[in-house]
Amino acid sequence: MIGVIADDFTGANDIGIMFAKNDYKVLVYSVYENPGLIDKDADVIILNTNSRLDSSDIAYRKAAEATRVLKELGCTMFHKKTCSVFRGNIGAEFDGMMDELKAEFCPVILGFPSNGRTTRQGVHYVNGVLLEDSPFKHDPVHPMLESDLVRILQKQTSRKVGLIGYDVVKEGVRALKAALANARRDYQYVILDVLDQSDLNTIAGAVKDETAIAGSSAIGEELPKWLPKKGRGSKPRHFKGECLDAGTLIVSGSVTPQTCRQVKAAKEKGYAAFSLTADKVFDIDRRDEIIDEYASWILDVVKRGEGALMHSENDPESIRKTKQLGVERGMDEIGTGRLISSMLSDITAKVLVNGSVSRLIVLGGETSGTICDSLGIIGNIVLEEIEPGVPSVLSIGKVSILMAPKSGSFGSDDFVHKADVHLKMLQGCPNAV
């Protein structure tokens, strides 16, 4: 059994769909303090530590604890899944896994070609643009200001970091395994170049016997091709439910350029939109009243069978004002972001409790995780791929609902409508398109 440690909810499902596409049964859990509640009848178990926004010390402890739980469950191969552009507590979480495993070596594979992430000579690119020149340089929490992955990781760990370039990877599995064996003598982490999907397949063949690997989700699509066949995958037909008349609820808490374009496209498609403005977010005295107000507006729409989109303000000037309001109240950007996610999740919970919504699309990893916590969702079964790195899932916990949780940095402009149609088709809804 393969165990994966992910640092946020959408990232956990991102790698989950990579394995699920190969007919693996994949389960994701965000609550795992009691391992006895985890279903061991799986090919892959993924634990979400929700630690991307934590301090490095807390992130280290969470990664180590998740690794310990996965060991107890019987996992023999471990993957520390990261953001595909190295945002987050990368070094601390790698070290947490390695220390718990008492491992001495870990290949790191960040490339995700189908989503535009490639690595050449250790330098990372996003859609052909240097990471440091990509939109991720403006990330409000983890701005990516350089592109050399060796340098980025080395600053975050005392372990030595090396590199194996694409020229070796292109020579094939045997040459790469020899290079890994040599690197093991001098380094504890080794970044591997990835230019295309064939490189990922070669790397999978070379690392399939490693105890520990790390990086983006993309390697999960190729590893099963080198491992014994499983065939226990969860087919969506097992989870068809009654197609309720209510519309789909879409919630967006991300302000990445991709998500902003998706929100704009959804509005143009005709989805009723409700913007959660900064003055409402910071009006603590009227918080319950505001939650009821937004929930009432949304329920009026979804009960008519129409899709409703609720989103945080995402234009540059509104974002600036929101940050300023947070500063005036003694909050940093992380605290402000979590306050917004909390408000979005409480409104979502109110809608689901009072309505018959059975489909939920969430744009943004932090928002997705907060909503699941608010709804008492402890995990999910990974179903089908909607777009690269974005699956449909069926929740596990107090609420059973079909969801499409998406990282803020993933997805095409028309993702919302595409995901809406996908979820309706899973339910067998007539006229889903």
C-alpha cells in the first residue's frame, strides 16, 4: 500500500486522481487522529495535514505524525506530495517524513508537464516561463522569487540537495537508476529534471522500489504502470444518487489569476454570483446575520434549480483594501485569508443544512479544507478526473456529497461549467449538459 502526505485538501485529491486513473482505489483523509476509522481496503491512502500555511515547526510535526500513521496502517512506499511550484513548508515537511522513516535518501520530482510545470537543469518553469517570472511570484503567502529548485530546497533543510539533469533521464531507466545510486552517496535529496510525460515514466521506473519520494502529484500517474496491477478502483457508477432538482453550489476563496478567470467565465455563463465583500467579512458583530443573509440569497437560487456562485472579492483594488483592513485589525495575510475562508465555509454549511444541494464545486485549497472541516467531512473517495489534477470526489463523514475541489492554480477558464456538467452526469441527471 502507498501512503501519501499532502499539505492541503486539493493537493491530496490532485495526487489521488493520478492513482485512481490507473484503477487504484484511493482514499483521502483530513481527520486521522484515530487510525481505526481509516478504511485499510485501499491501494493508496492519502493524509491531508493542512499545513501549507502553518509555521515550519508545526508543519514538520504534522508531516512526521502523518507518516507515523501511514506506517501503522501498513504502507511500504511513501510520497511527500507538495505544491507543483514548491509553495509551502517544503524542507520542513520533507524532513518530517524522512526522520519518521529514518530514511537516508529521497528523489524529488516536481515536474507536472500536463499542467505546464517542467524542470530543466534544476530550474522550474510554469507554462514555459521561469517560476520567478510566473504569476506565483505574486502569491500573497508564499511568493516564488527564484526558479532554482536546488537552491529553494537547500535553504529549507540541513540535508544535502543534489540534481540529476534531463540528459541522464533521457538515457532511460537503467542509466537513471545508476545515477540515483551514485547520488545516494553524497546527497539526501535529489531533484530530477522533467521535460515531458515520458520523462515521468522513466523516473517512475527508476524510483518504484524507493521507500520515500517527494514532489508534485504527476509521478502518481506513471508509478502504477511499473507496479503490480491493483484493479480495486472505485467506479463512479457505484456512487450514483438521486439527481436532486436543486442547483449546484460553487464557492471560490482563491484569488489566483486562474481562479479569477474561472469566476469571470462562470458569471458570463449565467451563474448567479454573490461576492463576499471585505466590509462583511470584518463585521464581526453582525457575522451571524450576514451568514443568514447570504445563505438565504443562495438558497433562493439553488432551489430554482440554478447554479449559485459565491466568491471572495478578487479584483486587485479590493484585495488591497481587504489586506489593509486586516492589518488595521492586527491580522497578517494568512489570518485574513483564513477569516475569509471561515466565512465562506459557514455560509456553505448553512446552505447545505437548509437545502437539498447535492453537488459542490470549491475553488481554492484553503477554502476546500475549511469547508470540509465545517461540514464534518473527514475524507473522501476519489472518483474521476475532470481536468488534469482535478477530480470529482464523494465525501466521507457527517455529509455525503459529490464535490469538485480544485486548487486555485489549476483548471481551464471554463472549469466551473465543465465540473458542473461532470457532477450532474455522475448522478445520472437528465439534460446534464
